[in-house]
Amino acid sequence: MITQLTDKQKLNWVRSFAILSMLIMMLYAPKLWITTKDFPVIPLFDGLPIPKYPFDYILAITYALSMLIYLFKPKRWLGVLIVVLYVFLSFIDQNRLQPYFYQSMLTILAIVLYKEHTKTKKVLHTVILIFLATYFWSGIHKVNGIFYTQWMHALQKHFSFIPEILLQLFTYAVPWLEALMGVLLLFNKTRKIGVFFIIIMHSIIVIMLFYLGYGYNVVPWNLQNILSVFIIFWSLKTDSFTEFFAYQLSYQKIILLVFTVILPISNLFGGWDHLLSFSFFSSKLNYYYVEINEELENKLPNHIKRYFRYNNNKPIIYLNEWSGDVNKVLFYPEDRIANYMDVYLRSFADNPQKKGLTKLVVYNK
């Protein structure tokens, strides 16, 4: 019974869900984890050595095997190895900083920061910070005009039979309802209500993804959150909501508070990436295409030309389409990543510094 699970058992289940979700996504998107492919890797900084074949395969296989072993042998050193490998792999290619990988790594980090004999209640409360942040910040980041416009448009497209006033009321309520889910998890009297609505929300997302026929890469993540939230919170009892933040405060919890509170706040002022700040489906993310001029068009290799689409008779490349086809994940939505791709495409020209070779466009704003 769920009510009989100990804190240690809860941690083991949540750790297992995180690992399984990662492994499933690696099977779904295998090329994301290698460097020899038809989409460039985007390192965090210049000069970082990029492993080539066969070393990229060896590194990816080592990472996957480490997680598989950690699933059955939860040794702390294995968990540390997994986190270190993920950080290194993300330094090599920032497109690996997808939210479903990042949340799983934060979960493992919150566990391995503590020694194995540490009281499990302290560890569990540190893990809980990740889930509180996920729902609270995901809602707060949706409080913006672009989200309201795009969400309303989507609702009118798919639910035109519902009166417009009701669609408008729901649109403006969505950010606050989602943020409220995180708040409901704080208190004993409201915790099960929060769990119920979170499960309903993720279930609807999964159903809609299958109905629309795309976005399958986030299905394991949604299932992971459904199971994790239920396991952690359904039977959880606390003396005060402050336990999550201040109970046996240690450097380990402070580290997680940085990732779940401080850095997401800094995102509001441009200080941290959107996806790493739990800004999910908030319409704050930029989607890009690159317009190619005639001179560069003839220089690009065929594996890039196959992604040409045309706008006013000019070839353009949607970076989400290119990344989605090769990596099976969306292009990481930050300007520095798009600018890197712009430079990469211009590198095929005889004079890459020549003006007018490309035009980088944000097309969803």
C-alpha cells in the first residue's frame, strides 16, 4: 500500500522512475548522445574537445550502462558518475539540456549529495524541492501576454464549440492554477488535492499528445511525474510546510535551493535559461528559422538542403524541424544556441564573414 511506504522506499521508487525515463528517452533519441551525425553539436564554450567516433559511442554507452546498473545497484558512487557524465555530455552539446533529462539529473543529484547513511527524511525533502519548483515556476512563467494569446488561439482552434468567454476565463486562469498545484503540495490539508490535479493535468497532456500525433518524446517525462508525485506526496505528512525549505538545513539542501529557487528567479531578469528554470510551454521560448541567401544556398551540403523550406522564394531552415528529425528533440531555445547554428551554416561559404549570407528569425513572437 502507498500509505505504508517508508521514506527510503519512496526515494528508491522516484530514483527508479528518473532512471527509467532517461533510458527510454535515450532509446527514443539515440543520435542526441553521439557527435557523428547530420546535426552539429553545440558546446558550452569554444575549445572544449569534442569526442569523435568511436569515442562518442563509447561515452554514450558508458552513460547508459551506468544508469542501467544504478537502477538495480543504487550505489552512491554510481549516481555521482551519472551526474558527472551528464554534465560533461551537456557541456559537449547543450541540446542535451532538455527538461526531462535535467529534472531526472536534479533528482539523482539531490540523492547522491548525501552520504548513504543520512536520514532519508532529509534526502526526501531535498528531492521534494524539485517537484515544488516544477509546478510553481511552470505556472509563474506562463504569466505573460504571448502565452495568453497563443493559448487562446489554440483553444479556439480545437474547442470552438465552447463559448469564447469561458475559453478566455480558462486561459487567464491556467498559469495561476498550475502554480497553485505546487502550493497545494505544501500543506497536509491540500496535498492530496494538489496530487489529484497534477495527475489529471499530466494525463490530459499524454492523451492530447497521442491524439495530435506528435511530442512523444515527453510522454515518459509526464508518466514519470505522475508516478513520482503520487509516490512522494499522497501519504506525506509534515508538521509545517517550512520543513521542505528549512528542516535540517545543510549545504546539500542549499545547493538544490539554488537550482529550484534562486536560478529560476534570476531567469525573470535574463540570468538563467528558460527550460532550466522550469519555464515549460510558457510561450517565452523562442523558435527560430535561418533564411539562406542564394550564394550560401549552393554551398550547403545535401544533408542540410533536405531541410529547406521556402518563404517568398527564399530557402529557410526551421531549426526545430532539423533538430527534431536528427536528435528527436526540439532545438534548445536560447539565442546563443541559435547564433551558433547561424555561424555554423555560414561556415560553408567561401567568405563566412560576408554580410547577408543568412538571416536569423524568431518566428513565434
